[in-house]
Amino acid sequence: MPDPNTRFTVKLAETPAELRAAQALRYDVFVRELGAGGAMVDHEAGLEIDRFDPFFDHLVAIDDATGVTIGVYRLLRDDQARAAGQFYSEDEYDLSVLRASGRRLLELGRSCLHAEYRGGVAMFHIWQALSRYVDDHGIDVLFGVASFHGTDAQALAGPLALLHHRHLAPPDIRVRSRVFQPMDLVAEAQLDRRRAMIQTPALIKAYLRMGGFVGEGAYIDHSFNTTDVCLILDTARMNPRQRRIYSGDTET
């Protein structure tokens, strides 16, 4: 288990070396561990890269004792998306309803932790830094794709159905998959909710605890060997308890 006394620095990557460290961690997690690929992945150097990297801010968590980058979160504001020509997840989801809202948007992606630090406090520190970033930039809506491992939707029928029946986004923020994979694969009355929640990745469950929603339909990403859902967190809809979880405030 991770040492609860480990101290971390969480910051935006500022140098080419810091960005390479983030891309190396992404390679370890997404390529080596989960079997992902991509046109720009550098297998020789061990770096997971894509064309959007220059436009994103890269939030990195560093173990102060070792100097090793152990956590990454990629952040793209709507002004950065305009420079990039689109949001990353726009290839998978129709984001028209968010774009038309006139609200400040932030896309999140490539969230990962070094295997040795999972289940500890590292993600807590990353969420705290993300909360400060959102406040600094006046963000209203956070969103991004999160993944189930594998591309067999039937094997994921329970958790996908749970998300559809219990956590579907309201119409004003309900994005829709472009290559539509239905999520209501099990009737709500027949759903084993406990088993479905156990099958749901920790990152998705974290968003749900904070009041997050999912878009309509999943997207099968064969290049990344994942089944993706689009998560949406509307800060205006969060209740006080959810805000405390999101901001890292443990006081009641």
C-alpha cells in the first residue's frame, strides 16, 4: 500500500522534461499495462504522445522524495480547444450542446497514476490542484471521456446500464456518442447494482460521487482497447457535500 505520509508536489508541467515524464507515465499505464496504441506513440522512447499534447495543460504529481512523476491529468480549456481546432473527445462525442451553452468548459483526459501509488492520497492531491485550476479559470463545466478496459460492450452490460439508468445527464448537458453504442443493455429492474458498481472503474465512481453525469451512448475505441463514456460535471449542480469532495475539503 502507498505510504500515507508521502509528500507530493502537484503542478503544471513547465518544461519539455516534465512533459516527457508525463508522457512516459502515460506509456507505462495506457500502452504497457492496458494495451493501447496510437499513431504518434513512441515505442522506442516509451512515450504516449498525440497531436493534442501541445495544446493541453499537463497537471503532474511528483513524489517529493524521489522526484518521480507518479500522476498525470491533461486539461484543455475552451480557448485552448479553439487553438487546437476541437476538443480531444469531439472525435467520439457530439459536444454541440456544451458548445452552445455559452459556459466556460474544461476537458479532462489521460488521467493515470503509477501502479504503486493507487489507493493512496496521490489522487486526492491532484483533485485539490484541479479544483484550484477550475477556480482560477472560472470553469463552469468539466467533461471528458473515461474508459472501461476492453471493447466487448456485452461484457460491460451491467455497469453501462447502471450509468445509463441512474446517471444520464440532463438534456441541457447531454452529449451523444458519434458511433453510438447503446448503454441500456440491461433493464433497470434486472440490474445487479452492487456487481455493476464493482465493475465500474474508480475514476468514474469518483465523478459520480461528486454529482457527475454521463452522456448518451458509449464509444468503442479499438485503438485504445477501451469502451469509453463521456463524463460531465456541472459545477452549478453540485451540492455542498459534493463540493467538499471535489475541493478536497474534509471538514463537515
